[in-house]
Amino acid sequence: MLDLRILREHPDEAKQKLARMKVTPGEIDHLLELDVQVRRCKTEAETLRAQMNAASKELAKAQPEERDAKRLALRSMGDSIKKLDDERQDSEESLNQILLTLPNFPDDRVPEGSSDADNQQIRAGGVLREFSFTCRPHWELGKSLGIIDFDRGIKISGSRFYVLQGAGAALQRALIAFMLDMHTVQHGYTEIYPPFMVKQECLTGTGQLPKFADNLYHDAEEDYWLVPTAEVPVTNLHRDEILEKAMLPLHYVAYTPCFRRERMSAGKDVRGIKRGHQFDKVEMVRICSPETSDAELESLTANAESVCTALGLAWRTMLVCTGEKGDFNAIQYDIEVFAPAAKGDEGGEWLEVSSCSNFRDFQARRAGIRYRPAAGAKPELVHTLNGSGLALPRVMIAILENYQNEDGSVTIPEPLRPYMHGKTRLEPQK
């Protein structure tokens, strides 16, 4: 959530920044009008309360013939105060609803653009594999290897679900364990195993609510929400807390399944496991003081890139443009890996496996996460960051397609073999 004081004191600058995120000047003007109403009602009500207190004292000293008139005056003041309080509350609710949906100020480095074609490549690694045979898409490999069952996934849960079985389930589990070990042992993160259901205020704190409620799964009876990403429970570990400066930065990593309503146009990405209502992800979350957050973003992104490198995948890191980045981060890097047959007859595709974002104090303001810069100092808001490290199943897609062999087998990347009990290949079923 943006700082209302900045919007109030620097409206022209705020409008200019938010125009990059398609917010009109009129929306900011309306918000500021509501802010004026809230403050006016509060001031007038406080003035009337002071007058009412004084009048109450006068009533106690008044002559009997004066008391009825003074009681009427007090009643009138009470009615006016209630009317002002009701008006302030209505304006305040409207103001807060707007604040909860306004996007963050984009960093000056974020390029202008309306689609992923406007993203800027800033780094790349790995080598694109050249094939001497026609490579097959992962949905064909998954079936021939006997590791992905689409029909039974649909039978038990419906479209956009699938079943991993045998070596496919083991490979998924190996990837999760490998990534968690890499981030904890090599990169120094603290592993968290959070609940997969959270309270509404957690999703409000990280920004998914109220704006993206339609994309979430909700148990209305218990008011639990299935997590769309581990970012939600892990960031909220410190909701409404004041941290000591010595505790920062905090580096957390967590595995969770992720649940999202995928709303796609008819016919888009219908084959394979690229898009689903449930998928697994290893997520990195950082909480730090403001002066270090830019460096923390670079380090976080490097950690995600290193997973791609370790798995031997060709990858690239893109600085995401204004029209494609998340509404609530200030700057976002997307890391993509190449899958040579992910589009079937159309060939290969770069698949996003991580989005690394710096939210600055946007989430912290909503979630009430602060730190004390020094002993006795006034608490200030922390900065929060997160990024996938990495997201499945797209890593699975890239591995199956890049490591396939002409005989239909798939070589298991060397770092995953210890987690597969030394298994080196996935063989087609006879």
C-alpha cells in the first residue's frame, strides 16, 4: 500500500509515476478528495466534542429555567457528531479500498511496455541444445515414459489437473529437495514449512486481496484461503511485528503447493503441464532494511539463476516492463528457461520459472512489518522481496525436453541423481 502522505504532499509526482501503471489522474484526485473529507469530518467532530464537553459543564451550573434549552443544544451537537462520524467512516472505507488496489510506484529502471515483447534481457546463461533428431514435447514424453497421466488427472479432478506417477513423482520430489538443499546449504536461507491455508488478512498483507480474489480458492465456512504462493504465509510470519535491526536481513525459503484459478482463453496452453490450478514451487522470501533492498534483489535473483545453471538449462533474465510486471512490486526480474518443444509443432518456448521482485515498503505497510533502526529509535517499515527458486512444473518441462534422447529416454541431470537413488535415465515403457 502506498503512503497516503506522499500522495497528499506530492500529488503531481505521484500521478506521473502511477500513470506508468495506467492509473488516471482522476483516480488520484478522487482519492485525495476522500482524504480531505475524512480529515474535515474528523476535525469538525473533534471541535464539536470539545464544545459539547464545555456545554456539559455549563449545564451542571445552569439555572433550572436554562437547562432544557442547554439539553436540546447538547442533543443537537451529539447528532451532528454522529453524522460527521458516519460520513468520516464511509469516506475512510472508500479511501482504504482505493489504497488497497492502487499499484506500487514503478522503479525508474522499469521499461515502458504493454507486453512481454517489451521486456529487456539483462543476463543469460547456459547453452541452447542442438538436436540431431526431432525432439518431442513433454506431453508425449510423459506418456511414453509412463510418468504423467493426464486422463486420470482429469477423471479425479477435472481439466488442468494431471497425475505424476512412478519416476515422474520421484523426479518432482527430487527437484524440490535439490532446490531446498541448494538454497539452505549454499545460499544460507532458513527453511520454513508453512501452513497451506491462511487467513484473509495474510492475503491482504501481501496484496492478493482484495484485487485478485477471483483467482484464489476460498473456504467460506472457515474463512481459510488456499495459498497461491509460499510468499503469503512466509511474509506474514512477521505481520504486526517490530523487528530489531540486528535480525535483518531475514532470508527464508519454503516449499508449498500453489493453488490458483487459471483463467485462460480457449485453446491456449491446453496441452501438457504448463498451466494448472495446482502446482509446486520453492519460494524465497527476504525481509530487510530499506538501504539494502536493491542489493538483496540482485542477490535473490542470482540465487534463482544458479538453480537453472546447476540443472544445465539455458536461461535468460528479463527486466519486466510496466504492462507485464506485477501491480504491487516496484521492480521485477523474470527468469526463463528454454524448452525446445514446448509449443509442439510450433517449436520451442522460453518458460518463466521465477519472478524476483522488490516490493519496497508496499507489503510491509499493509502487513504492519517494521524494524527499529537503533535502540530507542522510532520503528520504520522494512522492505520485502520474493522470488521463485524455482517454480514447477515448468522446470520439469524443460528437463524432459532438453534431456531427451533419440531412443525416447530422458537423461536425469547429474545434480538430481542422488535424490533419485542413483538413477541416471528415464526409460520408455515397453
